[in-house]
Amino acid sequence: MRGRNNKIQGVFNMYKKYLVITIVLIFMLSVTAGCEQKSAQVPAEAKWKIQVTGKDVDKTLTDVDMEKLGPVDARIAMLKKDGSTEGHDWTGVPLSKVLESAGIREFEKVVLESSDGYKTELPKDVALAENTLVAYKMDGKDLPEGDGPVRMVVDGQPSKMWARALVKISVE
């Protein structure tokens, strides 16, 4: 009986050793994985987004995506109802780059939609103009609530072609 108990005790000690080794390995892997996650760069959270749609395209772009597209600064003037102009320094991404990044190349017009449901259209030549921007800063500051966080600005065009609180860009 004593020999049998020694065998059982030996098997038990062997399993105990493997159990301890397994626990130590799991602990080491957990610590290593935790360290890797802490050192990995955490992507910035998006502050706003715009939906871009067209034939076979439905893409959402965020402020993070826009920064990657290469924002520009431009002096852009709005044509007022009385014929005068009002200019500001705008920061944003040309609409042409936004459409290209969404895979849109062929279209006749662009329809812009604001958060309040306002819609306006831009013909292709105006949409592709250099100073037609999806803007998010005016005179170096974030857009005021109600105007932003994103606005379509269209150089030299009347205010009815500009869109405040832009949420959707569709091409037809």
C-alpha cells in the first residue's frame, strides 16, 4: 500500500509542478500583453463625422480622416445678398480631395445636407474648385455651435450654396 501511495504522491507532485509552471506562463503572457497594449498608440477619438454617398459609395469620414487628407488654409469670401462679400480665413479639406478619398470620380452635382435638414446643390465645376472646402476652422478657431463643427465654404458663391452644420455629402 505504501508503494502505491508513493506513486500517487509522485504523480500529484508532477501535476502540481506543471500547474505552477502553467500559472507562471499565463501570468507572464498577461503582463507582456499588457505592456504591449500600453505602448501601442491609441487612435484619437473622432469629434465629428460626415457621411459621403454616391453610386456604390457610402463612407463616413471623421475629423481624424480629414487631418490625414491634408487640410489647407485659404481666404474665402461669401457673396452676400446685397452684392458685397465677406471674407474669412478658413481651414479645411478641399471637397475634391474628400470625394476622391471616398472613391468618387464621376458625378454631375453634389448635394450638401445640414443637420437641420437644409439642402443645397453645387454643380460639378464649383464642387471641384480649389477653394471649395469642407471647413472646420474659421479665423484659426473651431466653428461656433450652430455653424459647425463642419461647414461647406464655397469661394465667391452666394450664402445659399454654403452649408452650416454639414452632416452629409451626396453625389448624383
